[in-house]
Amino acid sequence: MGILSIIIAFVAALLALYGIITDDSGAGNGGKGAGIAAIGIVGLFASVFVGSLAH
């Protein structure tokens, strides 16, 4: 389960970084980038949960 946790964390970190870089939310713009970043952050918490199952 440890390697799965690392893979999930890596993918989630890439999603969060992509969301932060592409975030152009503001007046009249959608929050697509912010949503992608939020999904990445939730993925990081999921990787911690999966990693805790290994113990």
C-alpha cells in the first residue's frame, strides 16, 4: 500500500500544481483551475489515508 500512496500523492500534487498555475478565476471567469487544485488537495489527503492502511 505504500507505493500506491506515493503514486496517488504524486498525481494529486501534479493536479494541484496544474490547478494553481491555470487558475484565472476572477470577475466573469469560471473557477476551473481552483476546482482542479481542490481535487488535487483532496487527493493528497486520500494518499495519506491509503498510506495509513499499510500499518
